[in-house]
Amino acid sequence: MNIDFLFTIESWNTEQERSLAVTNIFELVQRDMILGSEQHRASFTVLKAPDWVNVMALTKDQKVILVEQYRYGIQAPTLELPGGVCDPGELPLETSKRELLEETGYISEEWVSLGKVSSNPAMQDNYTHSFLALNCEKVAEQKLDGNERIYVHLIPVAQFLDNVESGIIHHALVAATTAKYLLHLRD
């Protein structure tokens, strides 16, 4: 189902943008912007980031491939879908295939795009692309970077959905990919 929506709110225009800080993932910028109809000016802080991916990966026996890892922001372990950052020049599908293999050792020959969501449009400029990988098979061991410690879990789809509903799985972008997956099933 494709329903068009016509946005009618006036867009702000950037007059100037300057970098405040650069990290290995984000660039913090200040945007001086104007709302033309009112000649109203304001400054906004924005995190510029590369696009990300999340993969709803299902094995042949309909188990969801999940990754358990420690997240430094909330200082706690999480249970998530495989995913990661798009490297420069890398298409989201390529990133999805790479991240699934690196984080879990699984591959798939059947990929479906579930669309994209704004990661956090109030303060970030990037998108998260969601993909469905079907009939995944384990072909390798994990290939983790130096700071990654990831445990792989396979759980039935119904249990996965229960874990999202209960809050055991609480990553917002994983919940978004889950919603995209459920909408895909509806079609």
C-alpha cells in the first residue's frame, strides 16, 4: 500500500554550517538557519553520521538471528538484530551482507529491502536501512573488530516478537525494523 502525503510546513534554510567536533562516528555541526516567511533565525546542533543498517535475518527453520553485545551509551548489554555503519561508498545492501557475515557468520541469497527510517531526525542527518534476509546459513566464524564482543542467539520469531513487546529487546531502530518486517508480512 502506497499512500502519498503532501507536506505543507515551511522548510528552514541553512545559511551557515560549521563543524564543532569530529569523532570516529559523528561530526557535530552547528547550523545557522532561517525561516524565510518570518525572517526568523536560529542555530541548531546536528549530528552528521553515515547511514546504518539493520538485518532481520531468518534461518531456514524460521529462527531470528540476534546479537548480544554491550552498549557503551546505556552501559548495559542489549539483544539486537545484526547491523552496522555503511562504509563510505558502500550501498546499504552491501553493508547488510557484510555485517551479517562479520557479526554472525551467516549469509543469505534472499534479500528484501524493508525500507528506511530516519535514525533520529530531531538531531541526526542519517537514515537506517532495514533488510530481510531469508534462509540464512552459517558458513563462517565471526569476524569481529577489536572492540566487538558479540554472542549470537537464534530464537523463534514468536519469541523474538515477545521480547520486543516486553522490552527485553529495546533498541529503537531494531523496533523500527521489526515494524517494517511485520508490515512486509501484511502485503
